[in-house]
Amino acid sequence: MHSGDKKKDHRGYAETMASEQVDSLLSEAWLKEQKQQIRAGNEKLKTKLPFLCPHYSQFRNNHRAQADIIPESFTFMTCVDVDDLELVEKAIKNALEVNSEDGDWKDMVLRIDYSARKKVHIWILLPVGKTIAEAQKDFCQEIDVPYDESCITPERFIYLTDIEEEIYRSPRWMKPMSQEEIDERREAYLLRGLDVDGRSLPQAPPKGGEQGQRSKAEITQKEPEPLCNSAEEASKQSLAAFDLCAEQAGLNPTAMDVWGEHNWHSNLMAVLSVGVGKLMTRQQLQAVVAVRLPNYAQTEDCQKLIDYFYEKYDTDKGFMNAGLRKINAQVQKVKNEIDCSDPLPPNLGGSAEATGLSALFAAKLPPALPTKLPKLVAVATKSTPEKYKATVAQAIFPPLATYPKKLGFVYIDNQVRELRINCLIVAGTGAGKDSCTQQPLTHIIADMKERDDMNRERLKKFNDEYNNKAGNKQKPQRPDDLIIQTIKSNITQAALVQRMDEANGAPLYVRLNELEQWDKIEGQKGRTNQFTTLKLCDDEGNDFGADRAGTQSVMASGCLHLNWNANTTTAKVLNYFRYVLTDGPISRLCLATIPDEEIGADIPIFGDYGSEYDEALKPYIMNLKNATGIVDCPQARRLARKLKDECAEFARLSQDRIFDNLSHRALVAVFRKACLLYVANGKKWEKAIEEFCRWSLFYDLYLKLKLWGDAIRQADSEVTTSKRGPQSLLDLLPNEFTVEDVRRIRQQRGMDSSVKETNHLIRTWKNRGYCAQSTEHSFKKAPKFESKTI
């Protein structure tokens, strides 16, 4: 570091320092003064700041370069650099939250400090088995800031500022790990086929005999991840253009990656000089260099050389010389061959074993309820037999969500979502739909119903007095505070408007023993019933009311918020919604079921629902009663975003538009449940909420797709129960497949099987990292999508 020695002042020099020395350096007065000058506008001083390499504590000959990394000196930590000033405070707040709450990142934040330009560095410990890139990507997603791919290079360094800029320090900061912990972490990498420092990159050959160096024969030859990273993959035409330019320069394109940075530099400069920059974008060239010069792609010099050519020379202007024009013509020929390629199909050997969500939707039964439940769910279901626990776990949310008044949460689309929740139990006759939920729902709503019964008595008394007064007598005034939230299943539209108006923003709740009772609420039935009220119940800011001319008629308008529970059978629900399959009601439902049991099965035994049960529920209900306003729950947003990404990935893999459409509102429903559990728990997040909500999401989607998947696809044909839900198309392919394999699968699934659409799907999979190109005509699944049996 800055020591007066010219060599040591160079950023390529990095020596090991003890933690006490680092703290002493951070307390130096000159460092504080230098920081202040940088903030005053003297940017040149930034390069004079000391720096710390987050990933390695030692380099061979103190030379900070990838070629001189000592894998055994890996620190198992990294540093997230948030450069957007508008995101700095948000990043700090969210990082401290995830560090303190139960979850994957609890106690994993090591240090947070402001940079010289008042941006922020967040130093984190890598979770066991995760690489630098994986940890940075996951942590940035967790704290809701963009992931910067430039921050993951192994030899990276971070400029340091004085100790006053430190925001947080963990007791684990700079603390050496035990040998047992180091061995555990190294073993986790080795089990993944990685090196002991988590890299799958070949290293440069050693330069001397220092301790820890490895011979070239010991280097694990794996696919490198380039320093000059690109979101693109090297296309066939880009590789062809590069290879033709290399040959024009007198080079063998497949033998350019000889050891030695000088040779690498010279070879790439020769290709750039031919004019390869006129044939592809900077990002495309980076992707090609990662293939043709994988070792050089790991160096800063490679990135600088590419940047220099694209910044110094305007590759979009100027004439091509004769040689480059000839190369361009050959590249276009390659492109046309790719676009029109129709390779001969081999025998299709797709996997019969589905994995992940494919297996979930192919299963005969819906996913099982998690063993560890959020506290409120555990309390509410503690007296429920095992057979009914999943059903009750879904059913308890509508009455619970009726307690808060004017409570909302900011969703991932930045819109406020209220606790608008329903639950429809679909099961066979005599399965116990009503009996399994009667006690828990009755006890949950008991407080509210007691007050409502008193208000109903007051309303009856008022009506009697009003009707008994002669026409020439002064009529009594209707009481102002007649809030009745628990409404009857035979309520009329006019009465519903009245209850909504008197509730003054509080939600209403109704329990329907049979779903058909909803006709009374709608005021319609059969084909004419478009379930307008049902859809309004799920929509914030809806407009509901009645305009009447009579002096005694109900005339009010407002926003209807009605939570509800209902029961029905499979045959009835299919018939009930047969005319509105694509009109929105189905996507707004939250489903539950009861598994069939064999004939003659024992009767499930319920537990006690006495005062002890009520006392256990009471603190959660009180928290809900007291909740109002807009509440921020970052954990619920992060969960919703994570689940959204999982659904989006499966939608791309399965190409199932029905699943994709149904998942949107299902995600909102589980977000609401997560927020309710958070508020009921005293605004404290539980790790179990995440697992429970993931289960609730896919349990609900499983049932919807089983009931209506095929019917929605054939909206005007006879309604049937789906035999299976969507399946990842990758699961139907062998681990190595061709374009024709994909085309045949699409054709079998009734999808567009044209060359254009098939090639588009494969390009999407490649860009998303689901597969990689093996040869000119074949592709290989990414490891996590590989089938266990072929």
C-alpha cells in the first residue's frame, strides 16, 4: 500500500496486513483529509487511497493478478458495491434488516462503510458452497438493488476510507475462520466440481517456487467465466467472423490461447487490426474472446484492449477493405445457414422423470403442507387433524384479514395491496369441507361477531321504532355506528351496499356453506352471472354502490372489500364457472381441497377448541385489529419477487401461457398472506412464512390447473378435469438435444413448431443459462436441468 516505495504504490502490488494494521491505517488523519478533498472535487486523489482485496488475502510475489492468485488464501467473503446514490440508503437499510432477521443472510453482513464519494460498500460472508458471483447476485436480489457483474472478479480491490465512514461492523469482521469451517467450505466447492476457492477457471501456470503454487498439470481444465463478461453467448456467426479475421491475420483461431499475457495481447490485437470490430458489437466480441482466448479473457489487460479499440476507432463508420468485405460475405452465408438449418433428427430419448415444478404438477396429490409453520398458522391448526391441516391453513386467512381497517402494503409493482382474501374449498361430497373449518373460523371471527350481534339488535330495535311511528310523527334517527362486518349468506345487493357504507372502510366477511349462495350476492345466476361482485372483491379501488330514487331506498357508493369462505364439490365448481373460464373469476380464487381416503377409513379426531385455543389466538388478532395505514414489509416484497422469478422461469421452460396467466394473481394472494402473518406477528418476520407462502402458491396453482387447465385451453369446449399441469419442455428432452428434438416436442404439445419459433425458444434458453451449445447442431442442458434418467 502507500509506503513510499514506488513499486508498492502501484495498484498491481498487494501485500498481506494484519487486521490491527488495517484498523490503524483507517485511523490515520491523512486518510480522513484525503477523503474530504475527494468529496470536495479532487477525484485524482482517489487512486492514492489504500485498498483492500476482498477475495484473497495473499498473491504470489504480492502481485495482484489472477495469474498469481493463491487459492488457499481465499477469504470466503466478497464486497457488494452500490454506486447509485439514490439506492445507497435503501441498500444499507435492507442489508441491516436481512442481517438481523431469520433467513439465509442472518449474521452474514461483515461490514458496511461509505466510499470516498459517499457511495456504499457492503462486505458479506459467502454462504457455504456459493461462489462470489452467486452470492453477490442472490444478496443484491435480497436487498433489492441491481447486481453489478463487474464486482465479482477474483483479484478485485476496494478503496478504503477512514474509520468514521464505517456504518456497521460484525464481530466476525477480519476474524480468522477455524480450520474446521475452512475445510467445510472447501469441501462444499469440491463437491460441486469447483476448486477450493469456488472457481471453475483454469489458472495461469506458476511463475516460481513459492508455497501454494500449482503446476500446469494440476490446473482443473473447466469452462472459464470471462472477466470481460457479457450477457450474450458467442453466436455461430460471431465465432465465424472472429475465426476468419484471425486467419486473415495469419493465426490459427483455435490455438491462440498460448500461455503468456504478451502472446495473448499480440494475438487479439492482430485480430482487432483486421477489423473484427466492424462485424460485431463489443458484447459479442467479449463473448467470442471468452471462447477463443479463455485465459486472456480473465485479465484486466483483455478488457482494456477491447475497450481501447471500440472507443478509439468508430467501428460503425468508414469503409471495409476488400478482405473484410469478403469475410463479411462469408459470415452472412453462415448466418443464413443457421436460420434455415433443418438437421436430421436422431432418435428422441426424452426423460420420463420430471423434476422440480414439472414433478409437482404431474403428481397425483397437491404439495404437502410444510412441517414448520408460521406461528399463527400453527396456533390456528393445532386442534385440526392431519388430514385437514392444509385445508384449514388456507381457509383461516379471509376472516383474519377482516380485522384490520384500511390496511395496505406496497407490492413489487409499487401498487398498494389490501388484505383482500378468499378461500374456496373444493372436495367430494362428505369429505368434511364444512366440519373441518367450522370451529377454527368461528373462533377466529368470535370477537367481531359478538359486536355485530349487538349492532344487529340495535338495528332491529331502531327498525321496530321507525315502523311503529305514525306517519305524522317524527321518525327516530338511524344510529351512526352500526358497523356489521359479518354479513349473512342470503344478503341482497342493496343490503350489501348498506353494510359497506356503514362499515366506513372496514372489510366485510361472509361464509357460504355452498358456493351457489354467491348468486344471491351477485343478484344473478346461470349464464347471466358474470361474477362482477366477486371480481370487485379482489380489486383495490373498485367502485360499488346503488343509486335509487325512493326516499327510503339505499343510496350509497364506495369501495367494496368483502372477504369470504365457501365450499363446493368438483362437479359443481366446474359447472358454476363454465361460462367465465377466461373472464377473471378463476384467477381471483384461492383454492383448497381435502384428499380422498379409502372406503371405511377411520374418522379423524379433532382437538380442543376451548378457552386455551382462544387465548393462543388472541395476541395475533389484537395485532391485526390495531393495524392500519400503509405498512412496509420488505421481506414480503423480496419473497414475492423470488416467487415471481421462479414462476417466470417455469413459464419460459414449459411455454404454458395458462400457468403464466394464473400465476400473476396467485402471487398477489400469497403476498397478502405473507403481509398478514407479518402484521399478526407484531411486525416480525419469520423464516417459516417464506416456506409456507411458497407452498400456498403452488398448492393453489396445482388445484386450478387440475380443475381448469384443459378447460381454459379449450374455452368453448366441454369442461374436463386436467390429467396433468404444465411440464418443463426441457424435462421432455434428453440431456443433449438438437433443434429437431425441440421442434418435435413443441409439435406434440400443440405449439407452433416452425423453425423460427423453435430457434427463438432455444436462443431464449441459452440466454437464460438453461442450456449451452455443444456442437453446431446439438445443445446440452445446464446441470440443474439435467435429467437423472434418460
